[in-house]
Amino acid sequence: MSQVGSDEEDLTRKQRREQARAERKAAEEAAATDAARRKRLTQLGGAVAVVVVAIVVILIATSGGATSKVAPTSPKAKSEVAAVTSLLAGTTQSGNVLGSPKAPVTLQYFGDLECPICRDFTLGALPTIIQKWVKTGKLRIEYRSLETATREPETFRTQQVAALAAGKQNKAWDFIELFYHEQGEEGSGYVTEGYLQGLAQQVPGLSLAKWTAARGDHTLLAQIEADTQEANSHNFTGTPSFLVGKTGGQPKKYEYVSLTDASGFEVAFEQALKS
């Protein structure tokens, strides 16, 4: 082979080695760049996750929490207890009945403790009705159970029995009203044993030992079943539903116009007095 040919071959090998080195360096630089990019994305993803978790925590804390319950000794609980105590002051209770047994007119109130519309009634028209009609001895209110908003029948029975059990100590309406005042979001599953125990702890003068024992009284379940049958006989499909009539007489279905304005109820009470 001539010297020129040899020189050309050496030059070619050198060029290939230099090209290979250049390609390898470029690949290494690309790999390093890609690794740095992945690291940045991982760090960014972690930061986003932290932010998302923080937002969720804040939303839960500020929204009241669908499944949260009011702590029995918290300022909010004390405020709700004070409101209910004031509402019921000057009334008499016996089992599920609020008001004098000698009251000439009876309002049968079919409710579900988880029903948000019943809560509208509790916070709306009911205080006026209690003040003007129950406390003056003209009206008695019977609380009757009808499952509508509560999704699980077992939960419904448990919560309604808990209220009726408080009635064994003439405290059913304290329990009922506190339940509505501290009601959680419908369908969120907030009604737990802890929630019911917390309500019982807030009822002034309620013996928790006696209340716990009364919850095992099977007659309370029978009462709930009888309420359901009565509601079905009047074709009630929603809560709250009402019957109004003279005490001891045949009540009539009352179709309310408003649950926040008591005037419609008062007209029905006046008519029952005159009938």
C-alpha cells in the first residue's frame, strides 16, 4: 500500500474515532439533560401534591366537614344547647310529646332526623309555634318517625330510637332539636355512635346510663313501625308531614305553604279549635 493510501486510511480512522467521541458526548449530555428534566418534574409533582393535600385539608376544615360532629364542650355546642334550652323553656314533655296533655289541639309531626327540610321547620316556623301555641297551653306536638332522608334503615332506626330513649327521661325534644341544630350533610354518613353519644352528652340533665339502657327497649322500635304505618295510611312520602286536629279527635292532613312562616300553621290550629 502506498504511503498516501496509508495516510488516508489513518485519517479516516481518526475521523471515525472523533465522530464516535462526539456522538458519545452528545448522548451523555442528552442523558444528563433528560435526567435533570425528570428531577425537576418529580420535584414539581411533589410540590403540587403537597399543595393539593393542603387545599383539601383547608376545605375540610373550613367547610364544617360533612362527617364532622360538634364537640360536646365546644363553644358551638354550648351555643346550640342554649338555643334549644331557651326554645323549650316553659314547656312540658312526656315521651315524644311536647306540650300539655290537656292542650285542645294536637299537631302530629312526621320527621326524619337527617331530613334537612325538617331542619328548616325547626329553625323557621317551629319557634313561633312553640312560643305562641305550646307554651300557652293550646297545642301539643307529637313527634312521629318517617324514614325519608336517611339512606340506611338500620341507621334510621338507631337514631330515632336514640331520640325516643331520651323521651324516657322526658328529654326527647331536647335531643331532637339538638340533632336538627347540629345536623350534618345529608348522605354523608355523619350519624355514628359517636355523634349520637355527643348529642346525649349535651342534653341538660340527661342520665347517660339510663339513656343507654332505654335504647334497648324494643317498644321504641314498635313505636317507629307504628309511626310508619300511620304515615303510609295518609300517603305521606316526604318529611316533614303533618296532621292537625282536636286532641283525641280525627286529625286532618295539613299541607303547608311555608316552613319558615308559622302563619299557615296558625290558621290550621284556629280551625281545629273551632271545629
